Amino acid sequence: MSYATTEQTKKLNLTKTLPFHLLIFALLMLLWEMINRLGIADDLVAPRPTDIVMAMADIFFIDQTVWHHLASTFAKALLGAFIGTLIGMGLAITAVLNETFRKYIKPWIILMEATPRIAVGPIFVALLGFGMSSAVALAALVAFFGPFVNTYQGLMDVDHEEEELFRSLGASKFQTFRKLRLPTAMPLISAGWKLAAASAFSGALVAEFIQASEGMGVLISQYVTMLTMHYAFAALLSVTLFGYILFKIMEYVDYRIIFWRDDQLMYSISEKKRNKMRAPA
Amino acid sequence: MYRQLRGGERMIIEAKKNKESASSDSGAIVIAAQNLSKKFGEHVTALDGANFEIKAGEFISLVGPSGCGKSTMLRLVAGLIEKTTGEMIVNGEVVSKPRTDVGMMFQKAVLLDWRTALENVLLPIEIRRKITQEDKQQAIDALDLVGLKGFEFHFPKQLSGGMQQRVALARLVLTGAKIMLMDEPFGALDEFTRERLNVELLRIIGELSATTLFVTHNIQEAIFLADRVMVMTPRPGRIAKVIDVGLKKPRDISIQTSHEFNVLVEQVRDVFGEH
Amino acid sequence: MKIVSGIVSFLKYALSFIIVLGTWELYAAYGGLNELFLPRPSKIGLKLYDMFIETGMIYYHFFVTLLEMAIGFLIGVTIGVSLAVAAAFSPRFRRYIAPYAVVFNVTPGIAVLPLIIAWFGFGWSSKIALATLVCFFPPFINTLTGLLKSDDEAIELFQTLGATQSQYFWKQQLPNALPEIFAGLKLAITTALLGTIVAQFGSASEGVGILMQRFAFRLDMAGSFASLVTMSIMGLMVFTLAEFLDRHIVFWRNLDGLERVSRQRAKKG
């Protein structure tokens, strides 16, 4: 998964022409199928779409192998993302509130930004073994940076005049934090969560590739080793599919938390609050 | 004692020469609208049946509240949007596409952030042909004319809002266009800067003998600058009244407190009093 | 004066490192640290000395990795930017590829690694291929959104100046998009490095990634941490280069750049 924001992908303007896209997709699949059947490309590089579909049916419904591995990878990724987010946000909040801490942590952050953190994978696997812990640890390490940077930036980037307002109202530092900084920072913070989720997946998968007992990374590797490429594609598609579902869920949560970004939702919540006031309690 | 001509002065002398050779055209009608209307879709009539004639060298202010069609009118003259019905004629031709014999200024200076003031001013020439040393000198002179001598190599972000608009004006001068279309160019500036720029604008336009259409929602500004004021009303947008500003040019800022000036302000306000 | 302030700020940065490394070393020296997990800094330092100065074995791996990354980056950026330019100019093309771009965005590029190894083998090309795959998207999406940013008044200005579509593209649209394009390029180069290193895990004979993995699996922690430090150095080099290019090409993003270039242009006259 990569780092494009929702606004950016929206520019790709997808929704209106669904039947059109389905048609194009069908044509592409037909072309692919023919390329394979005519022998232009072999089963290694381009396994038949029909084979892939059968493989998917097999791993999901008949053999049901994939659920187990999906669960494993998702668990590692989500747990890692959670831990990474907690650490990242914690460090960010501390840095925002404490100036000395901020100064001392800065060089380390620059160092961490430049180092490919995912490269620590082999060290974790060697030290923590083949099980969950190495994957979760790597996922957490990779995931923590996004929430850290975003939370820090979001909290620091406060509107000067709004801050002055709070000061003039006599608000305590904590009140200002809770009622001004935090809500203002929410868009960036939730973007950080999405980054964490995306990176955590990469982290979990890499740990699995290096050495693991179960997980989608292991599954895909196995299928490739056995040269059953249609199964490998099927496994890959499953990861994509479930990753997409997760992505959409996070988008929805994001949408509801930061309701003032979308006009329609904002009006409906405004309406609800108005009605609550009118109705005698 | 011999004093070498400053760039701005060179420009003025050039313009005077052009003015003399073109003096026979001073009575000519430069912009004419006949029953001009513009609708956006079914329901929005931005402009309804505008009729007017503008002579060479005139300064016309278009004043009115939001939605009265003044920006639409400007863009119809420039050829940036198409009319729905009626006729718009500029320099004897019917307007059918964006015209290059007009120069525009906007509420934002619309300068290219990655170019120096000088390079920004040279943009119109760059688009037409290769830049010569002479062009560069002309651009430097134009910047001097608008009072920005010494700032040629500054970037837009290093300049204040008022200075950015001056660069835009200098660029406008370099297009060589004799018709200037200005869409609230000083709207985003503070009062002091705006007043100063109003005075400078009159000076520069006067020396270049250009025909100007100036859109604003500020009544004082509209009257101060113009020979005639077209007062526009919204929904649908139309020219409600055309007021002759009899005051002589060159004008001083102090004229804004005079009795004649205030009579004119009242006349403009009266147009809206009925609504 | 400038030199002194430079040294002072460098020392401020260094202080943080000195404190942490110092504490770490002391903790290990007093036997509080399980050196199997976390070797002491001095051991790591010695290993680094060995790799860089004494045997010089690291240089080959270093440059192989850099080369694989650079080629992957160049290919990825070329594809990404070209597709973006095509998509910016043709709404039809944009519609065709939109769903595939979204799917691509959601697929973890890393998951494709086994397939890439099956297709490209154990040599350099599989590393380049993965690097290309993971780094192609940011330049694509950033170039696209950068080019699609439309400033109505800029368009009107260019129209009244009688500019052609091509002139508008080169003089306004493209420079206007540069800040965003470069942001995408910076992201891409860091990702390309990441992709190269990951691709080396378990499928290479040379490169910093496989070096580190070998050390780790032999439980030579000093070696693997030293490799990690090497990767940091690579990352910093790459990062600094990207920042430098960004600050010099997209100079108008901040005031210092503006002042610097303004003075340069004034001198040229």
C-alpha cells in the first residue's frame, strides 16, 4: 500500500462510470485469457484468469486455507499498527508539550526517517523467532513513524488567533489541548492512522517473507515455490481485497470523526443537535 | 545640467508620441455592446440587455454589488466567455474568442512565483517572440513607471500585495494593449495602498492614453477614477444608470471631500435606494 | 561567525546521540545488557571500522545496492510521470486507468516479491523490479494532482496574452506543479531504497540487505547492526541529495531560496 491521500485518489474520479469500467475489465480479462491459451505467455508469468478464479474459490470456500493465513497477517499488522500508533502518538504528544524533549528527539527522528526501518526485519526475526512477535515488532516499528510525524505536525500547527482566543478565555493548557489542538489536529492524526495501517501490512509481510510459520506472505511464497502461480495470484488478490475493505472502513471512520470536512454530514449533524435542543428532555 | 532620462520618463515620452500619431482616433468608438445578454444555464441571467459605447481614451467604472454582472461584462469584452444574445464589438470586430488587444488585471496579481518581477513583466513578449535586449529595457522602464525601480529581480513572494499589483500593471503596459480591463485589482489591498495606487493608476493610464474598463464595488474608487460610471444592479444583472463624472483630470485625492464628488456618490447610492 | 554557529548547532545535535550512546555503552559495560540482543556501541563501531576501513568489504555491497535503487527509481519515476502527464491531458485516459490506479495503491507492493523473484530470478533485475514497483505510485499521483491544479485566473491571463496550449503548459502548468512533483520524487527515492533492500532479503548474493540478513541469522549482532548503520548512511545520503535538488529546483517554496536566487539573477543582470 502506498501513501496517496484520499483527496488525491478522488481526483481519479471513479464512481460514475461503473458499467463502463466493468466492460473494459471484462475485455482485458478476455485478452489475458487468450494470451495464455494461445501460448504467447506461459502459466508462470500470466496464469489464466479462469484458473485464478478457480484458485480463489478453492482457497476461500473449498480448502479454506486462506482464512487462517489472512487472519494471521491481519492480526500481526493490526496489532503492530496499534502499538506503533500508540508509541508514535505518545512520543509526538510529549514532544509537543515538552520543549527539551523535542530538541533531544529531533536528531533521532531525522535518523529514523532516513533509515529504511523495515530493514530491521532480519534482526527481529533472528532475535524473536518465527512467530507472531517478530512480525508484530517489525510492523510496529514501521508503523510508528506516520502517526508520530502527523500527530506532531497536527498538534503544532495551531491557528495563532484561535490560540489567543483560548488564552483570553482563561483556558488551562490542558483545556486548550483538548478543545482546540486535538480537534484541529484530527485530520492529520487520522491520516497518520491510515499510514500506520498501510505500513504495518508491509512490515508484517516482510517479516513473513524473511521467515515465518504462517501468514499471507508465507502462503504466497509457498505457492510460488510450488510454481502454482494461479494460486499465488489468488492469494495476492485476497490480500488486496481485504486490505481494500480495511481501507474503506478506516475512511468511513475518518469521515464520521472529522464530520466538518463534508458539508452534507455537517448539516445533518447540525440538524440533529438542533432537534435535541428543541425536544423537551 | 544634463540628466539622463529615467526609465519611466522614457516610457511616457514614447506614449506621448504614440498618442499624437493616434490623436485622430480619439473620438473613435472602441467598445460597443448592443443588447448584450449572458445566461448561465436556464436560470441565471448574469447580464440582461446591456447597451453602451465606449470611446478611445475613456475611463469607465463598473460599480455594483456582488452578482450584478460586472465581472461577466469584463470577460465578455475580453472574449473569455461567449455571449448568449446581442452583440459585443471591440475595435470594430465582433468578439468571438479571447482577444489579445486587451490587457487584464485581476484581484490577485496572478504573477508566476518562480519568476522575478522583470521576468513576469516580460511574459507577454515572451509568448509572442524571442526577447531582445530592447524588450528587457522596456520592461525595466515599465517597472520604473509603476514605481518599482530596484525591485526588478525580486520574486512575487518577496513583495507586498500592492507591489505585486504594480508588477501586474507593468506587465499590462508591456502588452502594448490599448484597452485595459481591470477586475477589482485593488480589492484585496488596505485602504492606504489602494488610494495611492488609484492616484498612480490615473497617472499611468493618462500617459498611455488607454481605454479602461474598471470593475469595483467601492463607490468612491469608481467615481474617483472614471470619466463615466456605469452603475449595475443584480438579479438580473443590468446597467441601471450611467453617470457622467464632470470632474477635471488630473485629480487629487482631496477631491473626494468636495461637494461635487459627494453629489455623485449620492447619485450612485440612489440607484440602490429604491431596492 | 557562521562557522562557529554551524559547529555549535552540530554539537547540539551530537549531544543527543552522545548521551544515548554513552548510556548504552556504560550499561553494557556494567553487564546489564544481554549482548546477544543488543551489542554495545563500541563493538558496532569496531565492526564498522572493519567493514569500511580495514577490509573495505562493504563498498561493493554499498554500491550494488545504490545502483539497484537508482535504476529502479529512474524507471519507476519515468513510468509514473509519463502516465501522469498522459492522464492529466486526456480525461478519457484518466477514466480508463483510474480504477487500476486505485487497486495498485491498495496492493501492498511487498506482497508481490515472491512472484517477482520467480519471474526475474535471483540477480539484480528482481531488486530493480521491486524497487520500480514500490516507488512508481507517489510520482504518478503527485504529478497528476500537481498538473490538474487549475488556477482560473492564470488560465484567463494566458488566454488574453494569446498563449498556445504548449506555452501554457511549459510556462505555467508545469512549474506550478513542480513543488508537488518533487514531493513525490522525494518519497519515491526513499521507497525505492526500501524496496531494493527488502528484495535482497533471502534472494541475493550481494547487497547491504542480504549482508545484514546473513549477519543476523548467524547471530552476529554487531555485524547486523553495523549493516543497519550502513543503511542509515545510505538513507541519509539519498535523503540529502533529494533535499538539495528540491531546494535548488523548487527554490520558490521558501524565503531563503527566493533571496538566494534573487541575488543570483540580479548579478546576472
